[in-house]
Amino acid sequence: MIIVTGAAGFIGSCLVGKLNSEGFKDIIIVDDFLKTEKMQNFHYKKYTKKIGREGFIPWLCDNHKLVQFVFHLGARTDTTEFDKKVFDKLNLNYSKDVWNICVEFGLPLVYASSAATYGLGELGYDDDHNKVKDLKPLNPYGESKNEFDKWILEQKKKPYFWAGIKFFNVYGPNEYHKGRMASVIFHAYNQIQQTHKLKLFRSHNPKFRDGEQMRDFIYVKDVLDVLCFFMQHRKDSGIYNLGTGKARTFLDLAKSTFKSMDVNKKIEFIDTPEDIRDKYQYFTEANIKKLRSVGYDKPFYSLEDGIEDYVKRYLFMRKFY
């Protein structure tokens, strides 16, 4: 039996679909299932039981002998939420409970960390455990993820295998419900579809031209492959970056989206809102040497191929993974 928390969300629901395609059907899915906008994400998935977030910890204590692996992907991911209590409850303390149960009953665990822990990247983007305590996230979401990373590194008792995955800019199917927190590609597609043009933030940093701000965009299908790799690998515990290792510009993203939609390119630049301007990231790029060093050697989708697959196979028809 495999546990997937956050199973109604973007990456979690895709993971359930991936596990189904690999022949795994004995899955316990965990989430807040009262949110109807997420229902399509898991509607056609095969699973044994769904459990509400609040009831999961007691259930796991009672049924741990049935469980072979735990993916803890559930979290509050809204970077515009500034109530620290929300993140303390859902991202930090809840994750500690999951960790402690996995320690107590010997369950292997993969959990979702985030590249948001790196803040403006003052210390680079290296998944070095020694740097975790010095990172400076820009918002309570990133802080909650980094606080948990710091906490687990201080624990003397750990699951026999564990991995914290620092997701960079993930995009792909099943993010329809995310609103403003959805990927740039998702918003670009919708904006182009409605207006036949795309607005990008102007650069307010003299080191970057307009549209040449850079991110490490990774297609969700690559994320799923890495998660499944760790489920089979079950050694080399640690915190790992998960991006492509190659930063790309927003102009690259825009061009690929227009091309995939067969729409002539038309880009407008607008000022970055002043309330986020001082916290705006101009460059992110995952150092993935550690991931490669433990044996993950599969190539990643290029930005062009990932966007084409996403647009043509999912967004055009509003299909789910």
C-alpha cells in the first residue's frame, strides 16, 4: 500500500496517475476533499481509500503495517498567504507528525520541500545540507518548508530511507484549480487564448533585459519519474533539488507557448508590481549534481518539448493526467 498526501492537488494527483500507469492501485489518497474544484484531478484514478487530512494521522497509526511507502506532498502552497499560523499548522507541525510516525514504524518517506527555501538565491541553489540553516526564504510558505528541512536534519532518529524534494518551477496538467498560483505556462496559455498576446514583467534589474529573467522550469512528468525513482531506489537519503539544471528565460517560455498554440507572437511588457518588486527572483537554477550522483540519469524534457506536450495534449482539450 502506498500513501499519497496532497493527492487531490497538482503534483499529488499526477503522481497517483503515474502510479496507476505503473500498475499500483493499492493507494491511500489523502487531502481536503471538500474542495470541489479539485475533484476532476482524482476522479478517474484507481485507489483503495480516500482519507481527509484531519483523519490521516490516526489512520496511519492504526494501519501502518499495511503501508510500504509514504509520499507526503500535501501542503499549503500559497505564497501570497502571510498568516504564519496557517503554515505552522499545515506545513510544519503536520509534516512533523508524518515524519515521527514514519520513524516509529519504519516507513520510507519522500516529502515535498521547495525551491522557495532559497529566497533570492544569495547562497546559490545547492542542495547542501550545511547551507539549509542559512537560507533566507522570501515568504511564510518558503519559511515553513525551510523550517521543516532544518528540523529533520536535527533529528537523531530518521526513517531508514527519506528524501526531501526541492521542487523548482513545476508546470503541467492538473493545475487548473490553482488560480494565481498556477504555473506561468498555464497563465500564458489562457492569456494568449483570450487576447492573442502575452504580458510579461519588465525587468527592473540592469543585469537583465526585459523578458530575460530566468527560471528553472520543469515538466511535471519529469517530477513523477524522479519521485518513482526514489520509491524504487530507497537509499541515499537526503534533500534533493528537482529542476532541469538549466535556467530558461521568460521570452523562451513565451515563444514556445505561442508556437505550440499556432498563434503569432505578440508580447507586451508591464511593470512588476511594486509590492513584490524587491522580492522578485531574476534567476533560479537547480544544481542537480546530487540527484545525478545517486543514479538518476534520465534526460529531462526541454522547455520547448514540455510546453508542446502540455499545450497540445492537455490544455487544448482541458484534459487531466
